Amino acid sequence: MLVADPGTAADWRRFRQEFTDAGPERRREMLRERANQSRTADLHMIGRAGLGHVGGDMSVLDILTTLFFSVLRVDPEKPEWDDRDRFVLSKGHTAGALYATLAAAGFFPEAELQTFAGPLSALNGHPNRVKVPGVETNTGPLGHGLPVSVGMAVAARLSSSSRHVYVVLGDGELQEGSNWEAAMTAGHRRLSNLTAVVDRNRLQQGARTEETNTLDPLDDKFRAFGWDVLEVDGHDHLALHEAFTAPRGDRPTCVIANTVKGRGVSFMEDRVEWHHKVPSAEQIVTAEAELAR
Amino acid sequence: MSAPVASASETFDCRVAFAQELSELAREDERIVAVCNDSVGSSNLVQFQKEFPDRLINVGIAEQDMVGVGAGLALSGYVPFVCGASPFLTGRALEQIKADVAYSQSPVVLCGMSPGMAYGELGPTHHSIEDLSWLRAIAGLDVVVPADPAETRSAVRWAAGAARPVFLRVGRFKVPAVTGDREFSFGAATTLRDGTDVTVVAAGTMVSRALEAAEEAAEQGVSVRVLNMSTIAPLDEDAIRRAMTETRGIVTAEEATTTGGLGAAVAAVVVTERAPVPMRMLGIHREFAPTGTTAFLLEHFGLTAGDIRQAAIGLARADA
């Protein structure tokens, strides 16, 4: 198991405090900058490893950054604190984005990112909770995160704990039936302490979601299963923050975050081939320059 | 060693002992919860539900959800007993068992109810003869098959405190009491009858039949040792090695397919030793069952006391 980096965790704490005290424009700028730093870190990880899921990583990073840097009640130095909020990345193939985010928050040293996908690294191609602090359950095969998160939300309720469970789902993975089993259970049990965030970039590995197996109308589907639904621009950090922290009714909440796969890197945006293509050294330089703007 | 002969006069459905012990544990420890798939009745959880309505989480007919929910509860400090008919629990949710439970090291107790061919006439869709092969292949998952009500009770108690992923095969087909006052001993075979010619390694419903076979074989001058191998994974390899040096052959008997369950596990130990002994593997050889009651099907597939006796005597004489 990797251990926390106290210095980075202290920076993260300062960031959270500054965010709390800041006005909207400053807040937006803080999260945008932080997310793009993680994008750059992620591109380097993928370049070094020669593998990864770059398109989905870029798509989900604003969601992850907003959660870890302005929403989740967690402590990078006490990753097993009992009443922490739970975060589950159901789309486990975007582990790179999660690792970049966790390292930036101090859950483990950022230097560890250099080992991504290398022999015996804790940072496997899909996240492993036994090795990486901040990872709550092992994901990778799709359609697993929501049922486990429902169990976590049921547990929180049984313990009368105020902790909230956040799970990030890929849109393509909603084609897995297990999600809908869990969506039914969450709706039936009125799990208002559960928020599912759909990274709605409309692309799956091989093609557009709507060309493969239609998901729309996704909002109606979740509503029909007994959920409240919010739809936001998944790259608008303040909109995400607001959706993640909005007062909850007596139902689970689905945040449909409309995103662009490959977001932030012009030549990757909304292009299906960048699902798991590996950028060249030159492409990384170009991307880095775009992200620094 | 004494030889508790299986008395065929009284037989028991292990689900009763399972349910009683689970309720008992739940009274002692509020972390104990049950998760099921519309199987409150068939998993024998009616009493549990009455007593602990909040702690019975019935997700409906949704096994993948059921196992995932169990993992989420376990990862939040609860001790979930996830109960469903074994064919659906293990077949439908195999990937959840692998990823959410075993690989994630979530301390879930998976309870495969009515396994083997307990649902005789309902046919192969409802039989769970593949479960031992499937689950034994998964790293970090303990596979436990109690032989009678007392051992079921004791294994349930052990599993609640094991703090790791466990699969518990809970029988429905009625069996006699065979384990006496022996507690379930995780990872250890228990010698229910000692013998010097051949060893029968049995699990679950086959244990009482193995004891009966040993009794009959003794009348024909063949001394049969009977091992109750209630932990299939990890296997008690030492007990197998002792059987290899102290007896001259091994018969395995299981209400499961022989491709990867108890027989295959024992064989894997036997062939890697310097002096392997001959073996017979009784079970189902990659066949779907015809229609019939459980008792008929056990006979059909050669899993009676008589079949075990014949296999044991055959090994003893072939080698003599």
C-alpha cells in the first residue's frame, strides 16, 4: 500500500481552504488550472507507459478534480477514516486520471506516477484498493461501480452516518445491465446519500454511444428508475460543484455531466481513435502547450 | 479412531442450521447483515427478516447487484452474508465475485444455497455443479462445503469472523449428522474414519455416503479411511500426502463436476508427488443431467455409497 505525501496533502488542504474563501471567478480558475495540471501529468504517464485511456482521462478530469479539490470529505493522510465520503471510479480504465488526481491531493507521492503500469507498480492499468490509498474498490470490468456504491450507501444509512457516496460512470458502460439492477435498488431504497455522475462524452471504445446502443433519453431513464437528475456542462467546474453539493431530496441523484472525450487537447477532442491511442513525444509537447494556455 | 456410522434414519436440510446460526450471530453482532435476491424463503431467511428487518437487504432478482451491494457493505465495515441459489449466485455474478469480492478483498460471505443437484427435477439450469470448479480458480476466495448441520453451523460462525472472502456451499438435500461434536476446522480435513488400504476424500452430501461405503468395505476386508474435506480451497495438502503414504489409493467424491472441484484439487497434489497413488474421481463428468429427483441423479451419476465402495475396493484390489 502506498502512503500519503504530507507536503502535498498540506498543499491540498490549503487549496481547499482557499477555494472555500474564494469568489466564483477565482474558484473557477483554481479548479481549471488544477485539472489541466493533472491532464499534463496524465499525458506524461501514458507517454512513458506506452498505454492508457487518454480520451476518457481527459474527459473525466474536471469531474475528478472538482470532487477531490472542492467536494469530497476525505483526508489524504487518513484514507481509511470511517466517516469519509466514498468515491468510486466505475470507469476503471481511466485509472490514470484518478492516479493523477489522488497524487495531486497527496494520497501518495507524485513521483509514484512515473511507475504507472510498470512491472510491480502499485499503479495498475485499473485501480486496486489494496495498493492505492483513496481507491475504495477494484474496478475495471464495466458495470461494477454502481452496485458496490449502492451497498456503501445502504451501509451509511444503516450506520446513521452522514457520509455521501459518489460514483463516476462512463456513459458507454451504462449498456451493462448490472447498472440498471443497481439503479432500481437505489431508487427503490431512496438512497439520497448516493450521487452517480455520468461522464457523458458520447463515445465508447469503438464508436459513438448512440450509434452502438442508444442511451438517450438518459435523463428520463434515471428518472423512471426513481432518481433525481441534474444535467450540467461536465467541464464547467462551478456547475459541477453546484450539482455535487446541491441539497438532496429523498432520492438518489444522477448528474449527467456532458463532456468531450479528449477534452483540452485539440487533436484528441471528440475523436473515437483517442480512446486508448498513445500520444507521441511531439504530440505531448503540443498538448502540454495547449493545456498551459 | 471411532467410526461414527451414518445413520440413515434421520436426515437434515443444512439451510435450517444455517439460518439459526445466522440469526444467533446477528443477535450478538450488529455488523451481521443478510443480502439476498428475492430468496428470503429459499435461503431460509424468514426468521432473520422478522427479527432484523433493516438488516435484510433484498435487492430482488438481480444477482450482480446483490454481490456488488454485498461488497459495498463489507467495505463499509459490515459482515454481509450474501445468499442466493448457488447456480445463480455463482453463475450470474461470477465476475462480481471475482472483481468486487475476491480481488477487492471484500470480506463477504457468499452463501450458495441448494447447490449441486438439489433442485433435481428443475434441471441443469438450476443445478450448481460447476460452482466448485469456477470458484476454486479465483485467487483469495475460500471455498467451504460443510457436510452436515453441525458443521454448517460451525462454518457459518467461522465465516462471520474470518474477515475475508468466503464461499459457503449450504446444502438443501437432506443428509445425516456425520461430524459429531467436531467443530469446523478451516483448511483442515477431518478424519471421520481411519483406514489403511484406501482413502475416500469426500465433501458435502458425499461424506455420509463415504462413511457408509467404508463400513460396507470393511465387511469385505478392505480398510477405508474417510476424510471430510470441507475446505476445498485452500486444500489440506498434508492430509492428501498422508493418505498417499499411509494408504494405497484415493477416491474423491463430490456432487459437482470433476473438471475442477475437489477431485481435480486432490489430483493436482497427487501427481506432483514423487510416488503418486492411483485415483478414482467420482462426480459428474461434463454432462448435463437428465430429468429426475436428486436421489435419482446421484444414483445416475454413480454417487451412491455402493459406487464409492466399489471404487475403493477396486483400487485396493487392483494394487494388491
